[in-house]
Amino acid sequence: MDPATIIGIVVAFGALYAMLTIEGSYVSSLLLPAPMILVFGATIAVGIAGGTVRDTITAFKALPGAFRGKTTPPVQVIDQVVGIAETARKSGLLALEQEADNVSDPFLRGALQNIADGTDGDELRMLLEDEIATKARSGRNASKFFTSLGGYAPTVGIIGTVVSLTHVLENLDTPDTLGPMIAAAFIATLWGLLSANFLWLPIGARLRRLSDIEIDRLTLLMEGVLAVQAGSQPRLLGERLRAMVPLEDLPKGEAKAKVAGEALTGKVKTKSKGKKATAEDTAEAA
């Protein structure tokens, strides 16, 4: 579980509470039911109106995942694929059908079953790429829904403030009550800005990031199983898959080894170029 969203939201509201406390304000002054009902209710309503009912259902189904943030480390994926490659090398591709029964991930299970059934490599790649594209589209739709709420909320808050100020203007004959009424009128704008920047936009960005991480995982699996089908050697397959992973996502030791390997490769290439240039200069001199 990655608690980044929970930590961020709690710290953001904690900073707001600290500011109110330092200034001597009361939290209860923000918890007025009327502006909160308008801001949250109308924002979600116009968000629904901007899409389809299915989009809304999909977005709210994805909402718990934004707070849990459960992701699979790339190294774990690589180790799993290398293990599958070793099984295929020892027992043949037909053994992957039994391997598929022990896999909980439907994407990987389907890929292994197709390999065992003798599906052509190009057709399998097309199938897996289509499945990844569908998954990416679903993640973008969920993210887009909450991001759109972040765009609507401040405007809805302004609408609430305008409505409240209209009520204030109707009571100009009671100047003693104007101050509290004007202050209450701006609570709607405050909640519009708070909900947009403390909730909706971070949740939308979080869902987009989690979707990107999941697509990277599926892509890693796809390249791995296709290499297994092609008969790739397990150790070389592991190195190839690790080359696809950013350094920050690798364990510290493997990241250093990767950097050292890249540096060594660069030196070899530079040395080769230097030898080539020397040979060319010698040929020209002759």
C-alpha cells in the first residue's frame, strides 16, 4: 500500500487547521451545511452530466484504489517472468498451461494460456496490446472524471457566494448582521477551492499515475511472455526486462549495477570509435 494520497490530504487539511488556529478562527465557521451541500452536491452532479453514468460508476469504483495505491514492484514482475521462462525452457511451452492455473493475474494467465494453445506471436502481441490499450483508456476515464470535478468546484463555489451575497443585499436594513452574513457567503467559494485543490485534482492525478504504473507493469509482462514464447534465455530475458525499468524503480544494488554497466558500455563504444578513427588515419597516411 502506498499512502501518499492519504498523507497528502491529511497534511493539507492539517495546514488549514493550523492556519485557522493561529489566526484565532473557529473550524466550525467553515462547516456550514448550506455551502458544503451546494459545492459537493452540484460539483458531483455536473461531473455526472459531463459524461455518462457508466463513466461515473467506473470512476467511483476506482476511488478506493487511489487511497490504497497498491502497486507491484517491477523487480517482482521480472522475477516472475524469469521463473516462467525457466519453466518453459525445462518443460516446454505446453507446461505453461499448468503454470497459468497458478497465476492470479488475468492478463498474465490469459497470455500464458494463449502461448500454450500455440497462438502465433504476432497475433498474441496484437491481442495483448489491445488489452493494454483498453486498460489505459479505463484509467484515463476515471482520472478525467475527478479532474473535471476539480475544474467545476471553484465555479460552483462562486455561484454559491453570489447567491449568498444576493441574500445579504436583501438585508441591508440590518447592518449589525451584514458582517457575519458576508463572511458566510464566501464560505462557498472557499469550499469550492478547497475541494478542488485538496481532493478532486489530487485524486485525479493519483489515478492517472496509478494507471501509468499499471500500464508499465502490463507492458513488462507482455514483452516478457512474448520473449518466453520466442525461446529467450532466462538470464538474458531478465537483463532485457531490467533495462526497461527506470533506475529509481530498481533495488539500490541493481540500480548501481545498471549504471556501472551503462558506463562500461559507453567506454567500450568510445574506445571502439577511437580505434576505428586511428585505423582510418593510418589508412589515409598510407
